[in-house]
Amino acid sequence: MTRVLVIDDDDDVRMLVRLSLERAGGKIVLEAANGPEGVERAAADAPDAILLDVMMPGMDGRATLEQLRARPETAAIPVVLLTAKVHPSDHGRFSELPVQGTIAKPFDPLELPRRLDDLIGRGG
């Protein structure tokens, strides 16, 4: 079963992602409420993929991604950005980052598992 770490400072978003990925996607969901917690959780639990919020207080998504990529134990974990920023200029910035793709907020909870699988290259 695919294990996904959700790093997002919004409790409601984490809950919705958890319900979506567990119930509609059959995935195991791990959670972190901020960047530093997410980096440590990723290193300790070795998830199959990470859904990472871009805009978080303190250590934002970009800084969190840099920390994940800098650590040997987390460097190769596929990361998908979860973001409310979907302007064309943002897509250009995000395409430069070492991530598998982006999923825009708000998202369709029934489509989230399939979209994540498509981005990380796992069918179902």
C-alpha cells in the first residue's frame, strides 16, 4: 500500500487529504503540520510520496523541499506540491523545482488519489 506524507499547516486540508487518500485511494496517510516536522517525519517514516503545501508560515514549501532534497534518506522521495497558487507565472517557477508536479487547491477529493498516482507514476 502506498504511504503518503501530507505536509500542510492547515488542519482541515490535512483532514480532507487524509480522508480522500485513505477512503478513495486506499493509501496510508502520514501527517505533518509544518516544514521542520515534515522533514523529520519523512526521514523517520520513509513515505512513498509527499504532498507538500507551498505556502506555510516559517519554513515554506520551497525551503522544506530544499531540506528534503539535501538529506540522503529523503532526497529521492517523489514530492507533489499542493498549492492555491495557480497563476501561469507560478507554474513556471514550480516547473524549475525538483518535484513531480502540482495539484491545485481546491481539489476534487474523489480525483486526488488518481491525480497523485499519475504524478508519481503509480497506477492505482
